Amino acid sequence: MLNFALVGCGRISLRHAELLGTGQISGARLVSACDIIERRAAALGEKYHVPHYTDMDEMMEKESIDVVSILTPSGMHAEHGIHLARYRKHIVVEKPLALTLDEADKFIMACDSNRVKLFVIKQNRFNLPVQKLKESLAAGRFGKLTLGTVRVRWCRTQEYYDQASWRGTWKYDGGVLTNQASHHVDLLEWMMGDVESVFAKSATALVNIESEDTAVVLLKFTSGALGIIEATTATRPKDLEGSISILGERGTVEIGGFAVNEIKVWNFVDLNDEDAEIIQKYSINPPNVYGFGHKAYYEHVVDSICKNTKQLVDGLEGRKSLELISAIYESIETGKEVILRFKPKMCRLGLK
């Protein structure tokens, strides 16, 4: 049984606490929670009958902990991760890994030097339709890839951003690309392969924040395929979709729904016996934008630690989408196409 502690008791922590604190993850249990705002930590601790703290060092020293889940504002992930790595407990961190590539590298090095497993949460990779798509790509069913697209059309009003002062800031959050669409950006790169270049535009359309609530991106992959990212939190009056489409010379798949969890299109030139079952079984939209992936992700964490197997999304894998998003912001700032690999010069994300 692995003992998990939560650092950060904001909005996303409710999902993590529900899974760990109610026995939904075999081999894992919640043992403590920490937040600098005591009422948040206390509320979570009381609900799941675990001790709560306002100082993470005190928690680490007093409690028996095997894994720490970092759920603090995005701009603090690397700082908190580097600090906690010295306790030599495994680390789960919500996306993104960090807001700058330098911070990400330091975080990864801190975990490596302390022999700590680092898990970056990209829970949509564990959605069953996404797994089936990945299997089909690996089997070569698409042939030559031609186009990959993601669409994030969600609703985040001014009220959402006003709930926490860090939201929508360059220092601690970024905009729709870094926050809401980062999972979809990760999926696109995971499916289509390495990106050669990006060209992007953004706008802050309907809310008063520092960063963007709407962005469009053109991508060229090293394979020669093209890509499009459409991301916005300016959908009104409610969430519309979070989707990915992969097109190739011998097949087309679209997975939609709120959280990339509902098969919309599953067409191949060469059909196999499993196709009809896949369409019937995985055409289910989840009840909210979090989908079903967090449970599968935590099961993977437990399995990886207990069997000492490699993480699906370790620090280096989590860094890939951060580099891509940084290049997108660089393009937005410069108004030019940006070639990867690159060193950010104009990107404002994570600047202190």
C-alpha cells in the first residue's frame, strides 16, 4: 500500500482526493494534505479523515509518505518539485511540468539525482479510445499521415479567473494553451510525432487576463504531415468539445466529447474484426472535462512504482509538450514561424 500526500488543495485536488481518499485506486491511499490556505487543507483533511498541514516540510517530516502529488499553481510546480525531491519520495505533478524549459530541466535533474520517479499527469493518454487510436497508429493502419488536429472549445468566464489571482497570469499560469489545451497538445504530438515548426496567433477575446483565451496554431511535423491546434476558453455559454482528429492515406479517426473520450469517427480502408466493437464500446462521453483518465493514471503510478517499470509520462516526456507550447508562444510574440529545437527569447510564459 502506497501512502499519498497532496500539496495544493485547490480545484483540481478534489479529483485527486476523491480517487485516493475513497479506495478507488488499488494499492494507494491518501494520508495527508497541505495548502498554505489552512481552510482549504482543513476542508479536504476533514472530508477524508487525514491530517492537514500548511507547511509541506512539516508534513513530509511527520507523516509516512511514499508519493507526493503536486497540485499547486502551474508556476510553482518546478519550485515545489525541486524542494520535495530531496525527501526522496516519488512525485506526481499536474500539468504542466513547469512553465519554462530551464525550470523543467532543473526539476528533472533534481528527481534523477535523488532517484525519485517523476510522473507528469497527462491523463488523457489513458482514455480507452485514445489507447485504441495509438494502437492503430503503431500497427500502421493509417499509412502515411497527412493531417492531425485538436480542438478545445471550452467555457471559462471571468468568474473562473477571478477565483484565484494566479489564473491567466504569465508568471503562474499562462493561457488556454498552457492550461486547458496542454493535454490536447500533448496528444497531438504523441500521435503525430516530432514537430518541425509552428506558426501561431492568439487573442484575449472575452476575459480580462494577461494571457490568451483563444489561439490557433499551424504545425509542420518532421514526417511532412501538417497540423492545426484550435484552442479557446471563449466558448459560450458552456463547454462544447475537446477533440483530436488523425487523418492518413488509409484511415481517419476523430475522438471528441468533452475530454477526448468519445469516438466520433473510426474509418479505415482495411477493416478488422475489432472495429465494430471499438465504435460501439467507446462512443461514451464522460460526465465532465476531467474524463476517466485520472483513475487509470494513478493505477499506472502504483504499478510503475511497485514493479519498478518506466513511467509512460516521465519528466523528459512531459518536457516535450512544454517545449512545443513555448515555441508557440515564441511565434505569437515574434509573428514568425519558429523552428524547433530552439531557445526561447520572447516567450513570456513563466517569467518572474
